[in-house]
Amino acid sequence: MSEIKVPAMGESITEGTISRWVVKEGDSVNQGDVLLEVETDKVNIEISAEESGVITSILHQEGDTVQIGEAIALLEAGAGAKESAAASAPAPAAPAPAASPEPAPEQSKQKEDAAESGSPKASPSARKLARERGIDLDQVQSRDPIGRIYQEDVKTHGSVQTAPTAAPSKPASAPSAPKEQASFTKPVERQRMSRRRATIAKRLVEAQQTAAMLTTFNEVDMTAILDVRKRRKDKFKEKHDVGLGFMSFFTKAVVGALKQFPTVNAEIDGDDIILKKYYDIGIAVSAKEGLVVPVVRDADRLSFAEIERNIGELASKARSNTLSLNELQGGTFTITNGGVFGSLLSTPILNAPQVGILGMHKIQVRPVAIDDERMENRPMMYIALSYDHRIIDGSEAVRFLVTVKELLEDPESLLLEG
């Protein structure tokens, strides 16, 4: 009998959540077969069988948090061929699991019997609490969309059950019971946070609590960029086989500004400031599981076409959940584009340990004063720089953003450089 353990998944990852079991107890597997999917705060990872055999016991269920190196299932090695032969003869195959004297398969058999008898699907912690309190799981109401019962459901059920018995001894409290019961008649849907969403929430709060975060704003006249794209997009596409978007202009402008204001490309380490002499730009991408920030490496050395191609590939991987850990780590500055969703103005939150993040917004035609006598409708975009005031002074942040604005409003210079 061998243990299937959670493998190491990167330096910063110490635990994960089982999001999906591909196999079930009693299944025969071959070496290399995918057994389950584990969700981490960065990527989802498939765990495969290291040897052929039969899954005799699953120790952790979907939704359980597991540590790196922890055993999550038991496998009887070398039993795959025997199971395959048994599969062709259904009658003798049934008693095979019961013949094993190992304790783990015995527990597995009890779980299977419970499942066959219609026992509700519940987490191990919920089953344990229900046994301790003498609660029948069949009577527990689940708030999970798929009907899985969690510890909180058992606790809630216990409190509701005890409410009527307390009413006769304290008549004055009787009116409170109907109110409590009435609250459960309202339609609600309880969803468990994905590990990535929970990690995003934790890190955003940490960023606000640990950094002296401040945001400064400016606006960019996008007329010149739109004109360049209109004139060059067809030849650009024909030559490089990739579209000319806005992100390459912003990436180039940010790199140019970072070179002039190196503190914005830094990191705080205790009482030290680490000035980074390279430009790995994170591009925030909205994926199904939550926001991820893949990194365009050495953006200062890339052409417009290479930047556009890298961003396109990273965004595609983010949406298909196939990003590697290396593609998500080590950025020096981040760009986020809320404009694609229609945001007109926002204050982006720092992507720690970075000390600066640029927010792009919707391009909106607005009347702009050209001089004392003329007004014109121009495509304008608000841009926002959130920064860590501990090492970046306000004047430096303002000048950084003005530099980004000036470079964007003169895109020909960016094209000549890139």
C-alpha cells in the first residue's frame, strides 16, 4: 500500500485546496493518469499517479485544504492489471475490495456503504461534528449549491434544533424563535471562496495595511495613439501577425518613466530599498477564478510586436488556467486596465511587494480646451498611479505620471525607440 501525497508546487506555495477528484475509491489507474486537481493561490495543478494500481481510499474530499507532502489517498500498487481483468467479468469483481485485510480499505468500504444507503455528501469535519452532537445528517439543510454539507451547516442546524426546547422555560424569549426561523426562509445562495479569491482578498487587505498607499491622477489625450494605430495597424498585423493594441504603448511608456524614476521600480526590504535594474511588467488579467498578474519579462528589450505577442499569450493562458508559477512571479511594476469593463476612474491597489501600479481607464470623448479660444472633442483617458508613500514622494509620483502622459501623447517617439 502506498500513499499519494501532495507534491511540492513552488517556493511560496505551502498548501492547496482539492477542487476536483477525477477518480473515486475502487478505480484502477495507470501510471501518469490524472487523479485530482488541486487549487492554489496562483495556479491549479493536476496530480498524476506515480505508479499503476487501485485507489483503495480517498483521505481528503473536494473542498478540503491540504498541506504540501500530506497524504491524500492510498493506492494498492500493481493491482491495475488485476482490476482490468476483473472489469471484463463483472460478477467476481464485486467482492475484491472486501477481501483486503487493510484498515484503510475497510474504512473505504464503510464510506461506500454509506454512500449507497443514500447518506448525504458532507465534509469530514461536518461528519465528525454531527456524530459528536448526535445529529442526523439527513436532517441538516445544506446551503451549498451542490448540496454538500459543511461544518457551519451542522452548527446552524444544532442551534435551530435546540431553540424550541428552550422556549417553554422562558416564555418571554418565544417571539425570537420565529424570527430566527423566518430568516432561513429568505432565498440565499452560499458559495465557498476559491483559494485564489481568498488569497486575493487577503493580499489586498495586507497591501492596504502595510503600505502608505496614495493615488495620483492625470488624463491622456489618446488622439495621437488612435491615429498611429489607424495608420499602421494593417501593416503591423501583416508584418508581425499580431494586432497593435494599447497595452504595448502603455508598457513602453511605463518603462520609459521607470528609467527616469527608479524608486517607482523598487521594493522595500526592512530598512533597505531594493532598486531593480530590470523591467518585468505585470499585466493584470481577469480570469474565471479571479484576477491574476502574469509578467512580461525584460519589457525594455522587447519590440511593440513582442510585447503584444507576450501579452496575448499570457492572457490566453490565464483564461484557460494554464499559467506556470514562473509566469506569475517576480514583477517589478503592474499595469491594470479597468477600461475594458467600462471603468472611468478608479484607485488601483498595490501588488505587493511592488511599490507602484498604473491604472488605465475607459477612453471617452470629452470637450477639451485647445487654447483660450478653441474647444475640441478629444478621446481622453484618465490614468491613476497608486504608490507607496514610504519611499516615493508625492512630487516624484506626480512627475512619473506626467512622464507617462507625455510619452503616450507622443507615441511616434515610443515607436522609434521600440
